Amino acid sequence: MMQRALAWRYAKPCVFVLGLLPLAYLWFALLHDGLGANPAEALLRGTGLWTLRMLCVLLLVTPLREAMGWVGLARFRRMLGLFVFFYAILHFLAYAWLDQSGQWQDILHDIPKRPFILVGLLALLLLLPLALTSFNAAIRWLGAARWRSLHRAVYLIALLAILHFFWMRAGKRNFDEVALYAAIIGVLLAWRLRRRFMRTAARPGTSP
Ligand code: HEM
């Protein structure tokens, strides 16, 4: 049943529309005064949270595909990766335009005061080559093995995103949400490391 749903020819357009729903929600809330007393901060935080959520969904694809045998999930990975990048860019634009009024000098002064922003920037910079090489031509150009090792950076990006979130909330000593996302990413990372360990152990002539 799930396999049929994943192979359905409208499945991709449906995922595309679903991926745009958070943006539609934020836009709707902005137009209808639904973002509270500080809409700029709500937009900045909302886009940050949706970048992190999209990242978690992206990291879930391979474990779900392998654990449940849903091989059709693989064809959504590229779109999900591009959604992570899309929300990260919106988050960056919300910061640069709404928080810093588009003034580069202000941004340069802000970074030493709030170093968690540098961690966010690093995560965004690492996302850039992944987004640029997510197309078939780039995969052919790089070769499958090099493409795969480049795209392993997604785990480093996830760790940086958690550090960014944790550091940002540290000033307010409010860690509940951070702990939830750190646990999700921790489990997904542990799964990946375990799989790697088992593959190495299974290779003839290697010990774990
Ligand atoms: C992969 C990249 C990124 C992820 C996953 C991410 C995620 C987040 C999350 C989850 C929050 C907290 C939202 C909340 O408290 O509800 C946040 C806050 C914030 N992020 Fe990012 N972020 C990323 C990149 C960036 C970049 C590139 C910048 C700016 C250059 C940035 C600037 C900020 C700022 C200023 C806040 C704090 C807003 C406040 O104080 O209210 N982030 N981010």
C-alpha cells in the first residue's frame, strides 16, 4: 500500500505542496496579524524551526527506506534536501532583512556579539554545495562515490544546527525543544553509525 502511494505519479507534486505549507502558514499569519507582537522575530524563529524540521525529515528518509523496505522514498530525497536549503535561505533573509535591516556592517558587528549566528552561517555555507550538486548532471560530473561522501556533510550540518539552536536558547535557559530535536538527530546519527559499523564488520578481511 505504502509502496503504491510512493510510486503514485502525483506523489511528488503532493510532497512539493506539503513542503510549501509552512511558508504558506507563515505568510497567511503575517497578513492576518497572527504572528504576535513581534512578527519579525516570529518569522525569523519560524523559518529557523522549519529548516530544522525539514532537516530531520530528510535524515529520516534512509532509515525508513531500509527499516520498512519503502524503496520508493529515495525519489523524494532531492526535493526534501532542496526544501532544507530553501527554508535556510528564508531564515537567513529574515535575519539579514528583518533583524539587521539589510545592513552588512550591522551583521558584521552582530556576529561577535552572538556567536551562535556564525554557527548558523557555517551550516548554511555547508548546505550550499549540497544544493548545487543535487542535480543529475552534478552527480555524473562528481561520480557517485565522491557525490556520496560530499553529501555526508548533511550530518555535520545537523550537528551545527543543534549547536546553533542550543547556543541561541542558552541565554534564556530554555532547552526543552532543543532536547527534543537533539534526541531525534542523535538517534538518526546513531542509526547511521551503527549501519556503517555493521557494513565494515561484514566486509571480508576486516574487523570492526
Ligand atoms: C541550517 C541552518 C540553520 C538552522 C537549521 C537554523 C535553525 C534555527 C532555529 C531552530 C532557531 C530557533 C527558533 C526558535 O527559537 O524557535 C534559530 C534561531 C536563529 N537563527 Fe538560525 N538556523 C540556521 C541558520 C542560520 C543563519 C545562516 C542565520 C544568520 C546568519 C541564523 C540566525 C538566527 C537567529 C538570529 C536566530 C535567533 C532569533 C531570536 O533571537 O529570536 N540562523 N535558528
